Amino acid sequence: MDDPKTDEAMEEGRRHVERFRAPAEIRRELTDFITQAGSLVWTREGLAPDKRSLTTIGVLVARGHLGPLREHIEIGLGNGLERREILEAILQCSIYAGFPAMVAAMEVAADVLDALD
């Protein structure tokens, strides 16, 4: 890839993906696959990184994926989201994803934000 933006996104994505656990037999291929797929989405024009992060946070809350949510809250802050925006997005999910999903996500957010303080 010749695009520095894409190369940077691939490297950042690889750092995040390498934290995931996977069997040794497939770990490298899985890391490459997830990194490449993520990079294709995260480097597209049309949606700013903060909006991509907010969208990702909402989907993770709705699907109950609390492990990746922790990381994407941190990524969202790095992409320029305000803490309040993240919390409001999680609260918004209560209506569409259910209160238990929202409460569990708020607990994750509290952990992440407390650790940053």
C-alpha cells in the first residue's frame, strides 16, 4: 500500500488486534485479516474518525461486545470524542438496545474513564 494514511491505520489496527487471543495455528492469519478489513473501513472518506468511533461504540453496546467496547472508548477519545459524547451515545443505546446493555456499557465506560483520571 502506498497511501501513508492507510499504512498508519494498518499499523495502528495491527497493534489493537494483536491484543486479541487466538490459537497459535491461526493467530498471524487472523491478525492480518482483521487488520486489513478494519483498515479498509476506517480509512474511507465520508465519515470523520470521531464519527466512526461513535458509530462503533453504539454497535458494540447494542451487540453486547464489552471487551472491544473498552478499547473503542479509548480509541474514540483519541479520535477527538468528548467523554460526554461517549456517555450520551451509550445512554441513547438504552432505548434501542435495552437497559441491561446500556448499564453494562456504562460500567465499562466508568472503568475506562476512571483509569484515565
